[in-house]
Amino acid sequence: MIELVLHPGHSKCGSTSVQRALLRNRNELEKNGVFLPDSNMKLSFEEGFRKQDDTPRAYFKKIHEASNDDELDRLLNEMRIRLERIRELAEKFNVKKIIISAENLINKLSLKNGYSIHNLLAEYFEKSRVVYCIRPEDDFIQSSWQQWDHKLGNSFEDYLSDCLNKGMPNYFFVANFLAKIYGKKNIRVIPINMLHRSNRNLIRMFFVESRVPVRNLDTSNEVFNETLNPYICKVASQVEGLYENVHDQSVKDILTKFFNGNTLLNKSSYTFICQEQRKKIQDLYSPRTEKLFKKFISDFQFDEFYKKTSEDELEPSEAIRKAYEELIAMFITQIVKQ
């Protein structure tokens, strides 16, 4: 029997850190019968395996983006054949557990493109364990805007309004969906901000929750995929044609090289979201997040979920904020656009 450990994000909740940890521990994990599929859902003993891949996210993206029912059915059938092949080879290659980490597995859950993937996974793995990471919605909205939407020229205010209208992110919906497919007892929801506050290690906790022996594993909690400072993103969003698409990292690369490790480049800011906006976010999301805690989270208290550190509460003056933005605008104009 092969056990599935599913890590479906949430995006901007430590997914890259987990995936890089899985990659650097691949050899040690395989000694214990734990395997990681590549971007083609192949395992390391199969021909054509891509050893530098840390997630099969691209494999699921193709299914999500199927343009019609015929293409979707073809891709789902290919996935079924792929899973059958893995099951056939499991005993020969001592495959006891497979860890799939792909944050896009929470996408399109109400559509056939999304829920069919989970139905197939649940069908082919008799035993499952889901480790789902979350963070406060206000932090998520700011971070996701910094990562993606500011590159489309969208202001934070417009992005926030869109999130509030759509009710995204909806952790409670995702957790309930996963529980319906894989069983409530197999769902573990981890509020990563509460881990950080108590100096607990996300990577170590992920392996423990995945029921993987941590002896000899590198559980260092390295931070990856940091976003640019929100004030940089605010100004960059106003520069037309700066980015080719939401995945364009050229501006970040140039600034990183220029600043040469200056922590201000990636420093977040609690006060970027004003108190009125933050209250609006928490008023909308906190009732269902409280339900999430009651149903899925027993070792953390909901009352602590939205708490910030005393350092976060420091509010910079408007004059400092304005000067900061003017400095960034000048920098981007003179350096990046050249």
C-alpha cells in the first residue's frame, strides 16, 4: 500500500520553502521509501525523470487549463495511466509513500478540471495525509499582491476590493473540500504565522505531520520567493510596461543585484495596510476562519491568529511614507528603466 502525503499550499504560505526542503532531502527520503514526483509525475527510478524538479505543479496546470471536455478527459486518462504505472512499480522499487507538493491543487475545486484530480488521487492511494498551510488573510492579500498583481498595474486598493468581493482566500472552503475527498481525520491545517511566533520550525513540522522520520534530514527553514517591499511594488505598479507578466522577476533581480543584500528591499510592512482596511478584512474573514479552527485546528487558539507583534504596530508618519515612495520612484526611473 502506497501512502499519499498531499501538500496543496496554500500559495504564499511557505510552499516554496517546503518544496526546496523536499528537493534537498530527496536522497535521504528515498532511503525510507519516500518519493517525490517531478513535473511529469514521474519518480526517480523512471526513464526521463527530472531530478531538479521540486513539484509536479506544471503537470496539474495542464489539466486545469484544458480548453474543452475532450482535452480534459484525455489528460485525466493520462493521469490515471500514470498513477497505475506508479502503483505497478511500487513494490519493486520500495515505494512506501509519495509526497506531492503543489499549491495549485487548491485551484478550480468547483470545476471538473480541479476536483477530478483529487478524485483520482484519492482513488489510487488507499491511505492519505493532507498538510495544508495558511496565514492571516490580511497578510496573504498583501503578499499575493506584491508577488503577482502589482505587476499587472493593479493598485493594492483595487486588488483588495477584488479579494473581498470574491471572498478570497477561502481556507475554510478548501479544508472542507479536502476533508470530503480524503477524510476529515486525514487533514492537518497549519497556521504558519503562529509557528513563527512560537519559534517553531515549519520544515520540521511538515515532515513530522507527514509522518516521515526526521533523523538525518536537513530541516533548516530557509526562506524563498521573498517579495519586494510593498512600497516598491506600489510605485512599480504605476510604471507602465515594467513587467512582461506576473511571473517576470527581472525588476526584482536588478534591484537585488543593485542593493546587494540590503534587507530593506524585501522588508515587509505591517502598516502598508491601514487599520480601516485591516478591520474590513478581518470582519469579513474571521467568522469562517474561526469555524476552520474549531473544525480542523486543535493545537492553536483562534484568538491568537490575527495578533501582531509590538514591532508591527509601529505606524510610520505620512511624511516618511511619502518620502520613501518618492525615493523609490526616482530609483526605478533612473536604474531599472535604463
